[in-house]
Amino acid sequence: MNGFLPDWESLRRHRVPAWFGEAKFGIWSHWGPQSVARSGDWYARHLYGMQPWSEPWERTRAGRQQAHHRAYFGQGGAKDLFPRWRAKRFDPGELIDLYVSSGARYFVALATHCDNFDLWDSSLHGWNAARLGPERDIVGAWERAARAAGLPFGLSFHNNWTWRWLDVAHGTDQDTGRPHDGVLTRSDGTGTWWEGLDPAELYPPRHEPGAKPPPEVADRFYARVREALDRYRPDLVYLDDGRLPFGAGSVVESEPISTGGLDLLAHYYNTCPTGGLVTLKEVPDADRTAVVLDCERRQLDAAQAHPWQFDTSDGEWFDCSDDNPMFHQRKTSQQVLHTLIDVVSKNGCLLLNVPQRADGTVDDRARALLGEVGEWLRVCGEGVYGTTPWLRAAEGTTGLGETKGYEGYNEADRAYQPGDVRFTCRGDTVYATLLAWPEDRTAVITSLGTGAGLLKRRPARVELLGHGPLTWRLDADALRADLPPDPPTKAAYMIKIT
């Protein structure tokens, strides 16, 4: 027992486990019933179409996804996706092996999304994967496979959003005036596939827009999360909120404000065998050891004093067959590697979601992406895993750019120049990664020039990983190294200075 108490003063004594700062790259399975539609994110909300209280940015997506739902599934609500999600080809062992070969050093599984469907055999919530759909404990299957491969295991929870996410189930079809399925009761399920289940436990009670949930909503959320933590003992817990759910600053503050998050943190840290790690989206500097900062599709400008996490997806969070510009586009291995290098140089870890089809498989494009990332890490991983930020994280003129979109993200497939470099170090060894290949085959690294005053001593050796030693010269303005005719790796080129 670590003796943590449910208050920030005590919880700030917690330290980020060493494994996280060393891992640098993880894979996330953000997968569940919404993958059935192959229509991307927010589907369980937007299949209902627009409601009078919907936000303006939702209009295009909600209209498109409602039309998609009618075309492929007819009537019905979010609950009616559950029996369609069968996961018949789900092989967690094979997928974990794929992720390990891609260079991943930890794995995170979705436990419950905003659709309020538990992916484990929950004793507190009947709407779960062991009872419906796959009729299988998905979280348990992931946990066993990850542990067998030696990967730290994490769980993500998003159902704190359900209060303001599935309020649309109490709306009406704007074309027909027909009420949606939020009006259903347990008795309406008699003789149906959901007999014995209560829609009032799946959908939030009808409430005015902006109304705060009562304390029992927060209590039920934390009881379910705690059950999952006690059963699966995850090394990492991802909470999809700016601050502790239902507490001060949460996306859904309860009335009165809940202290359940502090109770959960103390319990989790006192019982997790590996020390525990919880991520949130907005973390004051004083709390960066109590909880870890997670940045969704948002890169940071500077190195951070404590490890943090950047999370993103190869396209939409859920499987999407549409490449319309309104959807997040699929990524190239170059973009993933550039992001990884930038994040690691600033003391972060990259958590990459790989969307799965409803049957549990990933497509050939994702497999090719992971293969290319793994190939690069097998050559250059020594400058990634277990490294720490150097005295300077980066040099070059290509910045992160302006934020875009409703999510406020700033990730992009940037046109980096040869002068754009990212740094990491291991002891006295410095790794300088070029984000573009110089046409004149000369690496010019200004931060390593004697005039910068950052090198502790004159280098003894300069080599290009995947190639070997380079001829080089050290001047006041830069270290210059002569590169071979052809780059030994794709996307990024790591120079090791010892």
C-alpha cells in the first residue's frame, strides 16, 4: 500500500512509472459497436440527426451519418448497433503480435466509449459485450494477449460524456416527428433481443441542455470504472476529460461537484502493482505527477518537464470507409514517424489508434503502415526508446502551424525541410534526427556548433543509423556531416553523436 489519500496534496506524491517514460510508442484499440457502420466518429450520437440543442459544427456530420444509418440499418438508435457488432474474426494474440512488430511498447484497449457500452463482463451494467454482440469479454481478451507479450496494458473510458452525448436519444426525428428510442422502458424489451435490459441505464435521463447531472450519475460512472480497474489491473488509465470526470473543470460537472475522481485515483494508485498512471487532457504543472497530460491530436511546442502523451489515429477513431474531407484522413508512415520523433524530443509518448473493422481485423493499409513504422524503429529505435530530451528539443523553421477544426488539433503532414531537426539523448550520446533528406547530402546541425555552447565535449564519432560512420567537421556555426548517396531509412534520418 502506498498510502495515497483522495486529495491533490497527497496525490502529487505519486510519480509517473519509469516504464512509461521509456516506452515512447503505444498502440490503442479504439474499437466497439460504432465500427459496424464504417462511418467514423460520433456515430452513436449523430445517427439520430440534428436536434434543436445540437452544436452548429455537428450539422454536416449529423446529417450525413443519419442518412447513412437510414440507408444501411433503417430505423433504430444507438442500442441497435450492439447486436450487429459480432467481432467474429477478432484475434487479440495475432493483433498484439502485429503491434509488437511495429515497435509498440505498450497497448491500450477501449473499455467504454460515449455510447455507454461496456466491453467487458460488467456486473454493474447489463449493456456489455459479454451479454450482447460478441458475447465475449473483449477487455479480458486484450488484457491476456498484452500481458503474454510483455506489454504494459491500459484502458480508456469515455462514458463520462454520455450525459451530454446520448441526450439525442430523447429527441425526435426532425422529418417525421417520431420519438427516438430514449422513451423506451424495460417492459418495451419483452420478446426482443434486449429483453431484461433497461434503456434508462443506457441513455441518460431527459434533461435540459447544459443541465448538470445528479450525483448518482457520477457515482455509477466511478463504480463501473473501479470494477474494471480492480479486475484487469491496468498499468495506464485514460480518462477522456479535461479534468477528473464530474469534478471541477470536467466536461460534465455534476451537481454537487463529484469527489469520486480523487477517491478513484487514491484507490488505484494504492492498489496498482506497477504504480499506476492516469491521463487527463488539461493538467496544471503542479499536478503533472498526480496525473499525466494527454494531448488529443495536439502537438506541443516545447519539451515538458514530465512525460506526457500525444494520442491520434490512423484516420477516424472508428473505422471509416469514406474519404470525404470532413473525416480525418488516413496517415502515412512518414507522418506517423515525424510525429513520433517530434513528440519524443519533447518528453512525450505517441499513442496511435489503429481502427479495426467490426469483425475485429485491421485492413492491409494499416498493416503496411505498421510494417513501415516497425522497420524504421528496428534501425533507429535506440534514439527513441528510453531516451530523454536533450538541452534543445528542435531546430528548424517549420512550425506546428495554427490549430484547425472543432477539436482544436494541430497535427498535420508537414513539409519539413532538411534544416528541421529533432533531438534526444541517452547519457552523453546525442541523437539528431533530420526530418528531410538534404539534396546536397550535407547534414547541417546548428545546435551542435561550438558557438551554441551546448556540446559538453568534442564528438568522438558521428554515424548515420542504418549506414555507419560519417565524415564530419565541427565549426562555430554548426556540425556538418557528409551523407551517403542514398538514405538508409525512409521518412527520417537519425544521426548518432558520441
